[in-house]
Amino acid sequence: MDSFAEFWTIVENVWQDTVLGISVSRLMIGIGILFLFFVLRSLIARFLIYELRLLTKRTKTEYDDLVLEALAEPFKLIPIAIGIFVAGQTMELEGMAALIVQNVVISLVTVIIFWGLYKITDPLARALSRFEHILTRPLTNWLVRALKVIFVVIGSAAVLEVWGIQVAPLIAGAGLFGVAVALGAQDMFKNLIAGISIIVERRFSPGDWIKVDGVVEGTVENIGFRSTLVRQFDKAEVYVPNAKLSDDAVVNFTKMTHRRIYWKIGVEYRTTKEQLRLIRDQIEDFILTHDEFAKPPEVATFVRIDSFNDSSIDIMVYCFTKTTIWGEWLALKEELAYRIKDIVEGAGTGFAFPSQSLYVESLPAQDRPEPFVPPTKPAKSEPVLES
């Protein structure tokens, strides 16, 4: 009987003081509360979002709606934090157990706040897109990425501080490690600084057609921290270090105001002065009256007899189209070529092509060589008949 009483005493002690002085009954109540809040977390988060959505519908801007949608995921952690807090209060924790629950709640609240800040950076980027005349799209993307990194770092440091982990010594150690890494990663930092200068100077933006002699020619797709992605016209991807694009001369064809046509047209030397003047005037008139060609003084336009070449009289055609789109520019060049051919042939002359003429003159008598007369074959003698 005494043994059974002793055993029952053990059971009571375990029931009243299982872990860190928490009785089984209070532990079960706390677990039940946590389970309830976990089950209802989606419903609670949905209720919060619904109430906030009623407020955002009263505003005319759409950015508060985007922010609310971005905060939907962090909001699902709020019921968990509330459940842990209520469970801790219900269990009447003391000492180490109370401190642990408190730190968990503070950590969850910190995560919710910085996760929410992390998520609203995307709607912020969309809002900043309205100011592209001040902040370019690549610069906006970089700012958003930098903000995300800052929120992650600060949030992580705040959680570590809650649990008594000093961040300052870690930062100091990371600084020493960073110096060692920086010595071996000079090119990476050089490319990073070059990328910043490209964005600040607005050398090019995603979608621009650029060319760097001996490096790449194609369409910019993304300006990264270290390199820029350029897609060539054969659809191949080329990752070019930012330092290469910052130090070398970059031709940005997208920023052209007009596209140039520069030809030298050779006509035959038999072309008369009147025919040359007629050809020149008609070509110039076609360019100046065509709606798709830019006119002086906006751009320079020249149609002139330029030079006497080895086998042609050259006419220079120098003009600009209003369009900068390559396909449309090619179509205008083709139209101009057809018209020039009609003009030249209509003037009664033709296009020259490389040719050479050989003139043979008679030599003076004293310098003439003696004519060579090949010997003739002697005639065969006929037989003599004897009588």
C-alpha cells in the first residue's frame, strides 16, 4: 500500500511539474490554444485582410491594394504569434519558460514586421515606375534589391539580439573576413561600381540595342550587380562584365533620333552635264517631298556630284529617315533605291561598273620591228619523162 502511494505521488509530481515547472494540464491547455489558433490562422488573416480591404476601397489609388495583397502572407503569422502569447499567459509560465515564450513572441513579431517590409518593396517599385524621368527602371530595381537585403539583414540582427546573441562582434568578424575577401574579389567590386555608374549615367536601359566593338552587339535584357545580360541578334545570351561596358565606348542605337542613309552612286562617264543635273535634282526632290524623310534644318541632307572615280562619276546621297526602327528604315532604303534606278534610267544613262579600256596605237617606223615572214615549204619537183 505504501508503494502504491509513493507511485501516485510520482504521478502527481509529473502531472504538476512536467517540463520547466509546467503541469501537464496547463501544457495540454496551451497546446490546445496553439492548435486552435493554427487552425484558424487562415480565417483570422482573411478577416484582417477583408477589414483592411474595405478601407483601401475608399481610396482612388491602387497602390494600397497592392500593398495589402503583398502583406497577405505575413499576416498569416499574426494568429500564430497571438496564439503563443495567449497560451503562455494561460499556462501562467514563470522563470525560464516565460522568458522563452516571450522571446518567441517577440521574434515572431519582428519577423512579421520585416517580412512585411520585404514584401511591400515590390509595390514600391511599381509606384516608383511613375518617376522614370528621375529614376530609371534599372536604378529602381537596384534600390528594391538593396532594400530587400537591408530588411533581411536588420530583421535577422533584431531576432538574434532578442535571443541574446551580440551582433556587433559578428559584424566585426565579418568585416575582417570581408577585407580578406575584397582583396581577392577586386573585379567583382569593380563591376559593381561600374554597374552603378552605368545606371546613374543612363548609358542604356533594358530593351536598348547597343554595340561595343569587339565585345557584343544586341539587345540589353537585364543590368545586374556584376554583369549585364545582352541577347545577340542570333538569340544567344551574352553576359558582359559591367566594367567592360563602363570603360569601353558603347553605341546605343535605340537612342538615335534618326537613321542615316549614305550612298555613293556611280554613273557612266558618257553621262552629260544636263543628265547629271537632272538626276541630282530629281533624287533631291524625292527625298525632300517624301513624308518619311527628315528635312533640313532638322538634319543635313545632301545630293551632290561628289567625285570622278576610276570608272564612274559618283553622286553622293546623304539623308536621314524619321523612323529609327530597323525594318521600317530598310523599307525606306529600298523605296529610295527603286526611285534612283528609275531616275537614272529615265535620264537616258546607266550605272557604272568597274571596267578597263585598252588602247592600241601605231608605233613610229624607225621603232618598228622587222616583220617576220615564216619560210614557205618548197614545191615538190615533178618527175621528168624520158623518151
